[in-house]
Amino acid sequence: KLLLVQPIDADGHVSGVTVLAVDAAQAGVGDTVLLVMEGRAAGQAVRRRAAPVDTAIVGVIDSVTH
């Protein structure tokens, strides 16, 4: 599936523009996720190296500590 993702910084504040990402981690609405934003790594995340993917969700974050 495709999800719109709003990047955030380590403190949870909005950081950057919303991006469209292929979901390779079964994320849901409201989840904090880990993105790869580079074609080759994103393609590997969906197990299709030649796929035209720029951004992929590769993990769901349980918690963030500083």
C-alpha cells in the first residue's frame, strides 16, 4: 500500500514536506515509521530492485529515547 508520511525530527516536530511512500512494514495511520529515501534501498525494501520506488517505509518505531 501507499501512505502519505510527514517527516519529523527526534523531538517529534514536523520536519520537511509530506512524502508518498510504499509501505513494506505493514504500518498504519498514526504510526511513527522508519523511511528509506533513496531509490536503490527503497527498491530493495519492496524486494524489487528495478521498481521505480523513491521512498519506502521499512519499519515501525515503537519508541524514541534521547
